[in-house]
Amino acid sequence: MALAATLIACAGDPMESGMDPFAPMVFKEGSTKMPESPPNKSSLLSFYVSPSTIFKFSVDTQSISIGADGVTRYIVVITNPSGEEQAQYEGIRCDSYQWKLYGNFENGQWKENPLAEWRDIKMKVANRYQAALAQGAFCNFNSQEQSMNTVMKSLNPNSFTGGTKPSNSNGVIIGY
């Protein structure tokens, strides 16, 4: 009977069973396929990034996918002042506040980025469009926004907040 009690006690120990709810989660990225078509001009939605950028940024709203792996993937179109466009397929992780460039649209087709890796989202740069998308639509603090309806409402140009500086609950600007 003492042996049975000992075995039951050990089986219930989260450190022994590997089911410790406080253990850090290990990120496992799902597979990512390149888009099959170019950015859809009719579903491009421009968004505000910062007062110091000279580029225009738009997201293809039909390309946004909220992945079960915690990555929100999307096509962004960057337009320079002379009107030339560059389209990129990217992903954002809210839990680690990182982004990844999966590929570029070049010469009428998507080219995969062989050097794709997760990079920190930068806040203090003029072209901080990943930060704008994360703060304004794709993330709910450090969690991925799960509702496509909420993402679309957040991207509305009249209510988009991605270009604002984050503040704490007292209204104090943080990180600047």
C-alpha cells in the first residue's frame, strides 16, 4: 500500500510527468507556403506607420491568415515616393514580438527568402510597419489576435492605432 501511495504521488508531480504548467513553451512554427497569386490591388488597405517615413504601406487584407502556430501571415506592399512597389510575404509572432520575411514578389512570381529567420520588431525606426501592424491589428498585447473580424476592424483607417506610441495604464509613454 505504501508503494502504491508513492507511485500515485510521483505520477501527480508535474516536474516528473513533464506537464508542468509553468514550464516555458517551445515555439514550433507550422509550415508556410508562399502565396499563389500577386497582391490583390482591390483588397490593399493602406495604414499609418510614422510621421518620419516617406513610404506608403498597404496590407493585402485577403492575404492575412491567423495561424494556429501563433504566427499571423500577410502580404505587405511598400510604395516608394516615385510610385515603385515592392511586395513581401511576412509573418508576425506576438508572443516574442518578432517578424519573419518569407519571400518577395519579383518579376511576376513569389521568390522564397532562403535566409528567412525571426527578427525583433523595431520600434524606433521610421519604417516600423511591422510594429504598426502588431500594435494596431495583429496582436492583443503579447497574444495573437484570433478574430479576423477584430483584425479587419482594427485596420480601418479611421480607427487604426498602429502608429501610436504605447503607453502604460497611467498614460505614460513607454519604451521611448
